[in-house]
Amino acid sequence: MKYERKNATASIVLIGSLILAIILVAGTMWMGTQARRDTEEAVRSVSLLYLDELAGRREQVVESNLREKIQTIRVAIELMTDEDLSDKAHLEAYQTRMKQLYHLDKFAFVDTDGLIYSSTGIQSDIDEYAFDYRALSEPEISLYHPESADKRVVIAVPVSIPYQGKILSVCFMAIDMQEMLSGVSL
């Protein structure tokens, strides 16, 4: 009987030790899983915060770049002289200089009839541009051919410049999208 009691006690101790070991292993695994999940959630939160901040800064860079381009148009108009407005050849030469000076694809004016005066001549394709030359009252930013690979940012500013019996009502620039976003790349 003493032998049976010893065996029973040893069995109970063995079973208790086994249960305790299972509880410890299961608890450790559960805590490890929980810790991993909490760590991943913390990393995700920090990453989202970082990306949000990065997007905000990039937005500020783009906005600043656009404001700078609007100021560029205003400065370019201030650089215009009476001689630049004396005839078509002088106006085109002035526009060519502004394109070179400011690295623009296009620097043009639109008159009240919708004719575009560019450095390469007079064009009548105003309908291809998103701004409304008749109602423009403040600077406007739009895209030229947004569906193509050759998209450009167009910045139009209202002006009132007499030219050969007409009124130039809008001055606009077109800039290649890659050029516009050059300071924003990752």
C-alpha cells in the first residue's frame, strides 16, 4: 500500500508538472504572439504617421513650387517693355527669352478673342486648355493633355495688356510635369 501511495503521489506530481509545463509553454506562446501583434501594430502606426507627415511636406513643396511659378509669370510680365509689344517679332523674341530664362515649354498670351500668341506664332487651339480665358480673375492651375504621357502643368494669370489694337487678357506658361515635380521625388 505504501508503494501504491508513492506511485500515486509520483503520478500526481508528474501529471501536475506536465500540466504546469503545458501552461507555461502555452502562455509563453500566447504572450509571444500577442507581443508580435502589438509590435506590428506599433510599427504600422509609426509608419502611417511618417507617411502622413511626408505627404504633408510634399504637398507643401508642390504648393510652394506653384506659388513660385505664379510669381515667375508676374515677374516676366514686369520685364516686358514697350518695345516687346511693338510688333509680332519683338513679342515672339520676348517670349522666347522668357521660355529660356525660366525653362518653360510654353510662355504665351491669350487675347479677348481666344487667340494664343506664342513664341512660334498665333494659334487658335484655346479649347485644348482647361482655363476659361473669358472669365479668369485669379491665377489658375490646370493640366494640358492629362491623359497623355506628355502632360504639362498650365499656370494661367489674368492680365490686361494692350497689343496692336487688342487686349491680351491671359498670360500662361506650360511646364513639363517631370520638370514641375523634380523637387518632389522620393
